[in-house]
Amino acid sequence: MNNKILTGIQKNKAENRRAYWVLLDPDDFTIEKAVETARCSQEHGVNALLVGGSLIETDNFDIFVKSLREAVSIPVIIFPGDSTQLSKHASALLYLSLISGRNPVNLIGEHVKAAPVIRQYGLEPIPTAYMLVESGAVTSVEFMSGTRPLPRGKPNIAAAHALAAQYLGMQMIYLEAGSGASLTVPPEMIKTVRACVDIPIIVGGGIRDKATAVEKLESGADIIVTGNLLQKENGLEIMKEIAESVNAWTSTRID
């Protein structure tokens, strides 16, 4: 099985490049609107698209992914809420293990159910340690997973989890405040995790402007993710500003 997407992410990290990914939830977009948004994202410098959600109510996941893949040249990566969110048309899949919780379903159960299909589809699975962070509100992923988030004022606890994930062979860390989070992942937590691990760090949840995006990058994030931002009236414009600032941040810091 190839690891083209992961290799690209690792190369970017080695070159001190940062990236901006946009999450599209099939429940929030018609296919036509999603394709339009995907093309706009690519045009403005977004580096990849994520597809998925904590609870998918529509039955068009496969065609949704296929339509995006045909519309853009940037990677379309599955960000699965469970083992039903799979498509052979995706560029790769974040093989998420919710290590901040202790629910075995999200630590290994869904993975076992998904593994034969992933192999059949020839998808590239990227082992990713998924860590929920307290955000000031109960998020969809917290409720659906039945797990408590990491305390935002305890960065050493987050760092210990991340280090354990790296020792277990995980290839990326995903620090997640949650969709529509009131508070973002604290900069001090990102810095503490960054000091402990060598693998790429993704940060998402509650990032709604370029200042917050740059804050996460300066704290040590390699990739930032926005999702609900696109539901705002001026969401596309803010997305453009964030993409520009991420690209500018990277271009001034490449060795």
C-alpha cells in the first residue's frame, strides 16, 4: 500500500512548511455547493480537503468524495466519524485512534471493522492520534464518542498522550477542540506537545480568523483545519485570508 500523502506531509514538515486543510461535512453541503467550495479552496491556496463528520445523516458519502476528487487536484482525505465513512475515491484516510478517551470502540473497535474495506479499496491509511481538548462546550465528537476531553489547563497531560502515541507508531497528532468550539486548543498545549514529539501536529476546532490560525502555527502546529467557518456569511473570504497568511508564514520561514 502506498503512502504518498503521508510522505508529502512528512516532507513538508522537514522543510518547515505549514499547511491549511478545509473540512467539508456532507450533511452541511449539497454536492454542487461542496464542489464549488472545494474549487474555491484550491484556488485560494488550501492544501487539502477533509471529508467526514461525527454523525452523517445523508447517504451520499461515496459520491460526495468522488465529486470532490474529480473537481480538484489537491488531496481529498477522509476524516471518519466511524467505519461507515469510507470511499475508494479518496486520496487517503486519517486512521484515527481517539487516544484522549478510554472508549475501546474509538481506540480500536471501528478500526477493525474498517480495515478489510480499506485494504479492498486500496486506501492509504494514515495512523493518527486523535486528541479531544476541552473547549468550553460539549462538542458533537465529545458526545458521540462518549469520552471526556483533555483538560485545557494541563498541557503536560496532552504531551504525555502525544508521546505515547508516537511511541506506539502513530504518524500524526491531531489536537481537536471540536466542531464549533467556543475555545481553541491553547497555544501552551501545542507548544508543550511540540516539544515532546517529532511527528506532524494538526490543530483544529474554533479557528475563525487568520490571527488565530497564525497563533497555532507559531505555537508549533504543522497543519491547521477549519470547518464551520464556511457556514458563516463571509466564510469564504476568511478562508482566503487564512490561506494567504499560512502561505506567507511558510514562505518567510523555509530554510
